[in-house]
Amino acid sequence: MSELDDFAKELLKVSEEISSGKEAKKFLKKEANKLKTKTLNNAKTKVKAHSGNYFKSIKAGNVYDTDDGLSVDAYSASSLAHLIEKGHIIKGKNKKDGSEGDKHGFKKGYYVFDNTAKDYKEEFEANIENFKNELFKKNGF
């Protein structure tokens, strides 16, 4: 019976460590930075216009609590990033009378964030397994 009590206490200790979130928050912040780096590299290979503002705007977010648990994201702080990501109509310059310019076509989006997230999903799941195993090893399981 004493071994079972010891196991329950150790399990409770691990549970408290996970629920306090220090290790988990640090892990998620590292993963967000990895995702940011992969997104930036993906953007630099796909996006041809190199003004620099789009690339500088790609950031890793802060860890925050949601109903499902802890969450973090990588995002673009640029106000025009959605045009590069999803695509946009190509128009000529406005005419002097204030009417819209001529539409020349549609520029397809690069979907940098979507594609990078799909590519990173398996690596992230493997990193979660490694984190979980290290946490249990650290606490003697």
C-alpha cells in the first residue's frame, strides 16, 4: 500500500508541475520560435517581392490560456500580410475623377502560414512526446 501512496504523491507532484505551466510555457515559447523561423524561411523562398516589411513582421506570439489549455501562435504583424497570404485583385491606379482603376487580374496567395503549419505539425507532435518523456524522466517515472 505504501508504494501506491508514493506513486500517487509523485503523480500529484508531476500534475502540479504541469498545471503550474512553467515548463509547458517555456516549451511552447520555444516551439513558437521554431515555427516562426520555419515560416520565415518558407516566406523567403516563396514570396518574390523583398521589401523586407513582410519578413520583419513575422513574429512568435506569447503563451496564453484558453479553454482548451495553453496556446501560442506565430503571426504576421503587417497590416497587408493577408493580401500576400490569401491573394488579392490587381488594380491600376485610381483615375482623377475618383473612380476605381482598371482590374488587371488576381494575384494568387502564397499561403505561407497555412503550408508551414501543415509541414510543422508532425515535428511538433514528436517534440510534444519528447517533452512529455523528459518531464516524466525528470520526476522519476
